[in-house]
Amino acid sequence: MCACVSREPVPGEWNTQLDSFQKLLILRCLRADRMTHGLQDFVAAHLGQRFIEPQASDLSVVFKESSPSTPLIFVLSPGTDPAADLYKFADVMKFSKKMSAISLGQGQGPWAEAMMHSAMERGKWVFFQNCHLAPKTFVTLKPFPVSILQNGSKMTIEPPRGIKANLLKTYLSLNDDFITTCTRAAELKSLLLSLCLFHGNAIERRKFGPLGFNIPYEFTDGDLRICISQLKMFLDEYQDIPYKVLKYTAGEINYGGRVTDDWDRRCILNVLEDFYCPAVLGADYAYSASGVYRQIDTELDIKGYLAYIRGLPINDTPEIFGLHDNANISFAQNEAFALLGAVVQLQPKAAASGGKAREEVLCIVAGIVEKVPLPISVQEVMTKYPVQYEESMNTVLIQEVIRYNRLLVVISQSLSDIVKALKGLVVMSSELELMANSLFINKVPDMWQAKAYPSLKPLASWVSDLLQRIKFLHGWISDGVPPVFWISGFFFPQAFLTGTLQNFARRSVVSIDTIGFDFRVMRESASALKERPEMGCYIHGLFLEGARWDAKVGLLTESRPKELYTEMAVIWMVPEPNRKPPTSGVYICPIYKTLTRAGTLSTTGHSTNYVIAVELPTHTTQRYWIKQGVALICALDY
């Protein structure tokens, strides 16, 4: 996959007949993942190269537009903080001792007002932080009503995009004195570059979505600054470089303090291993296979490092993140669709409850009503599968039927109400209006999602998936406990796994707390397995993201180009008392319900989207797959 696809000429005479914007339309149809590159070329050609290059913020420019009656207003984006730049600018202007700062919030109004009056009398600067937390404060601070936004000189602060931009921002703020005052300047230069690359890596992994981190953390320049200060301090104080201490302070405290998901913590600590290790002191150490990101001669000064940084590519390749090239496809598509979605939002909207849209919604409703089955009789299921001490799966089945019935009732009732509302028989409530709009754009209504299992599918696919889930339950009810369980079909898969452990615990007369799962990937397909195993259960229906399963050799292996998801083989989950997990030869792979992977954080430290972790055999190190973001997914988004 080459980035230059967006620059390829259009075949035949179309290359001369179409203008650059029309060529972008063709690119959108054929290669949406290359839209970003195409738009960059478009902007550079029409506005200039500097509009796509990272620009460092310059307070001196915007300061010239300010005055005592024209304040500077910083409009921030997540992950940005102009405080350090402002303090540095105050030093340059000889105002560091004449600037007062206060973070607004509850009870800070009188202090802020007194600070402003003092500044007015003595000719000082006042820096109000977190103004959004205390909007009422500005009502009392005359002349600070809405007019401040009109009269103020506004400056938008956005985090730099890309590793190159992050490196530039950091090194432009450094000077040679900072390096030379360290007793071990050469080591500081090498580890500083390494640390800055890690900072850019941690920030930019967000753009890859769940492949990078389950939760998009807002790491800031403050995290990097404290790590740089600690790095210099430890180099001055310790005879041997304390890598263990450096990794702990950065991975567990400064950056890790923001990380709330256990799997993300595992990821960031493994990424940090590549940047804080003795090997980075080598003159020829490369952070990526291509050698684009590498160590450089420590004899160079800050200007030399800046020259190297300016030669780096604007668009990062996945290799620096330890990701597969396929990760760029997912990111590029999501970025293009987000951009185009913003454009669509600017278009005028027609209400789904009127005109032609109304007829389309009625047609959609009729199609769903025809497909969605009636609720399953819970009493009949309980009669056929009564609660038994020896078979916990009966209880699991009954609970699943109850959960799906609740959803089916909500769907049936809401569809009946929306038809009446569209025909004018009942009042169209705001809730029904939202439902009609959702149906019109092929989106699952919020009132259904509130009672449903996690899913990212559009409406049509969601309904088809629901029918498959109900079919799975009907098959279980009519034919008995299936030999292979479709784990993706469970409303609450954790209950099924607990039931499996409970069955083993009762048969073996052991405490369920002492039992864990052993995992064996089967060579047989789900259809070839006709009987349940003596112990545990067979599961299927999972998808691998970030890797693929090689059935021939029975190992986890690299994804094929442009193959984002692959079906996983049947897994035999074998309960085993007092089991000790293997320390090598496997990748501990988490299973998630949906591709977002993120959910509400539970008291266990795991997301509610998380199901369980399985062990997949591999000849590659576990760190390799962790950085690749490999996971098993119950349901895709289509």
C-alpha cells in the first residue's frame, strides 16, 4: 500500500478533463483510506505547503494584538496547556515577577477580583486558568461579560499531530544550556530523544483507535516535562543509569497515572521498554525497522537535532508504533469518514416524520416487524430445562431468554407506537421523533440500545444479527445443549463462562475460586464437532483483530495485507484447578464484545466490554503482539 496512490494520474483523457477537486471525489469512491493524503496535496497546491506543516505557537505574534483592554484568550483542545509557554514568554518580556495566576473554581471569585484590581493599579499581568469551571465569576468581574469574547484576541491551542510535530515542539523549547549543565550530556541527549519519541508514540497511538489504546488518553506536555526533569536529575545523581526507576516513574506514575484500563497499562509499559533501555545509547540504534526513526550523533547540538527532526515524514508509519501496516487503513478510513461526516452535518436536514421520509420510515418499520419474532415462552423453557444442581447451563439459558425477551418487547412496542405516531393516531413524542430519525439513517434507536447487548452494527445488520441470536436460542431449546457454543450470541457471555466453571466445580467437588481455564485451539471446524467435551466447552464466533490464526501450524501469525479481521478457530476452554498460566510461548489475548473495546470501567479494573483473556500459542514474543494491539472480538461493526 503506497501513499502515492492519491497522486496517481486518472486513466485516459479524464486526467486532463477533471480538476483537482473532482479527482478527490474519485479517490473517495475508490480509496477512502487515501483521502487524507489527497486532501493534503490539495491544500498544499492551493494554499501552500506551510498549511500542512506543523507550526509552533508563537505568543509574541498574538501579544502584539493585545492591550490592557484586549486580553488574550486561549481556546484549548484536549491534551494542551499553554501555561508553560506563557511563563516562558513572561521571562522573555521581563514580566515573570509581575504576573499573577489563579485557577478559577468554587470560591475563587473574590480572589480573582482582588488580583485583577491589583494588576490594574500596578501594571501587572493576570493569568486566569480553567475559566470554563467558573462562568459566573465573569458576571461580577466587570467588564467581563460576553464582550470579552468579542474584544479579546483569541488563540487556539491544539496538540501537534504526528511524531514529527511533537518532537519539533519539544526541541524548539529546549536550549543547549539544559544539555550542557548535565554531568552526562551524551546519555541525556540519547535518552531525551528516546523519551520524546515515546511521548509522541503514546499520544499518536490514540489515532489508531482500540488498536492503540482501548481508551483515548489525553497525555500532555506536562507529562513529558516532568519525565525530562526526572531524567536529568537521575543522570546527575546516579552512577549507573537507573532504567528500572525511569521506567517506573514514567510508565506507572507520570503517564501511567492517567491510564485506567489494565490492558492499556500493559500496552504502555511494553511500549516504554523500547525507549527506556540500555540499547538506545547505541549510535546505530533504530526505533523502527526502516531506520527512519533512529539515534543520531550525540556530538550534535539542539540545532543538529532539529535538522534531523525536520527531515522526518509528516505522516507517521505504523512501524514506529509496533503496529501492522493494516492499522493505517483503519485509521485513514476513520479519519476520512469523520471529515466527510462533518461535511454532511453542514447539509440541511429533513425531518423523518414528514413527506417522503415518513413513507420510507414506515417501509423500514414494516420490514422489521415482519422479521422480528415474538418473545420466547419462559415457562416452557423452565419446564424443559429446570434449574438443576448438576447443569448450570439450564440457568444460563433461562437468563438469556429473559434478557432477549425484554429487548423483543421494547422493539415490538416501540415499532407499534412509531407507526401510530406517523399516521397521526397518537402524539409524536420527542423520543419517538428520535427513533424515527434513527430508523431513517439506518441507525439503531437509542431506546433499543438501552435494553440491548453492546453492538456497533448499523440497523439492517443489527436486526439480522438479532435474528441469528434468537435462532441460536431456539436451536438450544429444541435440540438441547449445543456441542459448540456461539459465544458471540450470548447477551451476557460472562454468565456462560461462570456456568462452565460451576459445572466443573460441582462435579469435581472443588472450590470455584481455585479453577481457571486452559485453552486449546482446535483444528476441527465448529460443524465437525458433534459432541460436547467431557470437561469445559467449545466456543466459536470470534474474530481476530491485529493478527490471524494459522490453522496449518497452529500458531498466531501476522495479518495479511488489507485483511483487518479474520475468523478465529474453535477454542476448547478446559477448567483446571490451581492452574498456573504459562510464562512463554503464548500471547494472553483479551476478548471484547465490540470493536471499540472500551466500556464502563468496573471494580475489577476491566472494561464492561471485556469478556475474558485466552492464551494463544505463538513463536513470537508476547510484547510484539501487545504492541500490535491484537485482540479477539465477539462482533464486528457490519
